[in-house]
Amino acid sequence: MTTADPAPQRRMRADARRNYERLLAEAATIFAEHGVEASLEEIARRAGVANGTLYSHFPTRQALLEALLRDRMRTLSDTARDLLDHPSVDEALIIWARAAMAHTTVYRGLTTSLMRSIEDESSQLHAACQAVLTAGEQLLNRAQAAGTVRTDATASDLYALINAAAWAGEQTSPAQGERLLSFGIDGMRSATDS
Amino acid sequence: MTTADPAPQRRMRADARRNYERLLAEAATIFAEHGVEASLEEIARRAGVANGTLYSHFPTRQALLEALLRDRMRTLSDTARDLLDHPSVDEALIIWARAAMAHTTVYRGLTTSLMRSIEDESSQLHAACQAVLTAGEQLLNRAQAAGTVRTDATASDLYALINAAAWAGEQTSPAQGERLLSFGIDGMRSATDS
DNA sequence: AAATATATTGAGACAGTCTCAACTTGGCAA
DNA sequence: TTGCCAAGTTGAGACTGTCTCAATATATTT
């Protein structure tokens, strides 16, 4: 696993780069431990820098999340593309949905950020979320073309379903999240076209 | 609409009762405006009392919510009981689920509180949530007995589904919440019994 | 008109977000 | 090698918010 590059910026000064990496590493640990609402102050403290440094690298919590999730979200999009070749359109869809849900589950509270970011174009996470949504859309369209998924379900519905199921799983148990996802996808398949 | 009685307490002093009512009224307004994470300080300020007074009446945010939602949640349970006489078991279930979702939607952020409270027995909202869950269970069991809902769906699944759909609706649009609920319920109906 | 149980007050301890003027320091050019 | 300056860091400080509790005030009872 290579460390994420700092956006499309010019070369950073050595100390800046060091702090950037350090912050990212501590953020990963602390978010994993306390969820995405964890104190940014503590991340800075644990990284051994002043909080102003954190804010200068990551102006918002979402910018930090974006840097942390960039690779993973790209992978998720790639996975969707790969699954377009899967022999079973239905299976491809459910496999991807489960993978997406697993991704959404790495940090507690992430679902809310991801859901909010798809709506909020000014969010630093927006582009990444949009890419994931679009990736899912390919699989959904393919299933609809094959006639196994009702045509009134949208990519946005799929995205919302994945996040809602992940959210529920986060509140109660992962197993319940899985179950909700299954119900939802089954419901999207049910014959009753409106 | 009668005002909620302050729990099963003895008689309160006149000024205390006045403040209690005032706090409840302001809380309703402010929660409606800013969601359930609104500042308690502001509620106290707008009610014209010191914040200590708010805390003495409602030791936690959930205690305040409980007082605010008590009637409505009781009604929801009653509605479920009434619907047990509905000619269509399926329709009864979906009607109630929609009503429950509407209830969950009165304040932004409520879904999270309600979902957390079903798990957390020490929450002041726990009992009320449990009552709602049990009410839904009756309708679910009836549908399962009638053979229209798969038997591996639990009352907890139904509760989670309603809240998850409401949550999604809260993040994007109410219409999407409705759609997710439909998909979920349809999925619970689908033949594939495991 | 006390006496007393009941309520209210608001300052204060604490934790968190975010900003910005003052300071450091890395890296380049002479 | 030196010195300069753009780039980076610092941390105090202005906020907003939660929650507590000793001091104070007030309703009710006798």
C-alpha cells in the first residue's frame, strides 16, 4: 500500500511532507478508534504538531477524509468496472454493493459524511462519491437492461441503499446491515414495475 | 393536543411547571428548525431560564426528546394495534411503516437518536422505542403467519429498515426515503426464504 | 410570617473548532 | 558558504457548546 499523494499540488517542503504523512497516519488510527467525529485537536497532538498545522494541510474534516479514502474509493470504482464482465449481472451487482458497504464501514460515522457529500457539491469528498455512484450506475443499468432489476430504481437509490444499510449496521450490528442490504436489493428486483 | 405531563412525578411547584412547559415548547421549535443536535443553551435562553434549569428538568438531551415525543410514540403504538384489524395484512404493514417513518422524520437527526436508543437500555428513550418496535412486531408476525412476508425478517429488521429509510430521506430527499422503504418492504416479502 | 422544601441561577471547568500574526526553517542562488 | 525569502509552523485567543454545583431565591405549608 503506497501512501496517498497530496492532491495535485507542487512539490512540498520536506518538513511539510513529513507532517502531512504523520497527520494522515494518526488520523487513520484515531478515526478507526473513535469514528470520523474524533477530535482534530487530538490528531494534531498525537502527530506532534500544532493544530494550526493540521488545518493548514486539511482545511476541513472532509479534506482529511478525502485524502484518507482516495485510494480506497478509486479501487471501488475500478472494481465496478471489472465486474461489468462478470457472467451474472445480478451477482455482479450484489457483490459490488457488498464491497461498497464494507468500504463505507471502515470508520464509524463515515456513512453520514459520504451521504452528505453526494448532495453537497462544495464538499471535498463530493467528486470521489460521485465517481462511486457512477461506477454503481454501470452495474445497475446492466442489470436493468437484462431485465432483472426494476427500471424505476436509480443510481442514487442504489447509493442511498448502500449507505443506509451501512448506517444501520453501524448503529446495531454489521449482520443487520447486511440483511437490510439484501432486502433492499431484492426489493429492487421485485417484478412490480410502477 | 394536550401538553405532555412531566413523567410520573409528584406535583411540581407552579414556577417549575411553567418553566418545564416553556422549555418543551421552545425545544420543539428549535429542534424543528435546527435538528435534534441544536444547542441546549439556546433552548434555555429562548425559554428565558438559565441553562441549569434546563438541565435540572431534563438531565440529558434524550430526556428532553422523550418528553417531546412521548405522546406521538404512544399514538404510533396504538395505530399498530388498530391496524391488526385491517383487512389486508400487507397493506396494514406498509401503512404502519410509512406512519412510523413519518414520525421519525419530525426532527432532523432523530433517526440516529431512535436507532441508538433501541440498543442502549440506559437511554431515556429506550422504553418508548421498544414499545414501537413491539407494536411493529405484531403487524410483522401477522404478515408472516399469512405467508406474505419471509419468516427470517425480524422486528428489529423492520425497525432498522424504517429508521434507515428515514435517515436516507433526511440526507437527500423524503421521496428517496419513501422509495427505500418500499424496496426494503418488498424485499422482505420476496419468496426466497433462506 | 416564618420555616422549609423546592427551584433557579450563572459563574466556572472543560473540550472542541478554527484563525491569524508572529515566528521558524528548508532550500535555492550568488 | 552564506544569506535570503517563500513556505511552513506555532500557539494563544475568540468562539460555541456541555454540564455541574454552591449560593441564592421563591412557592407552599403550617
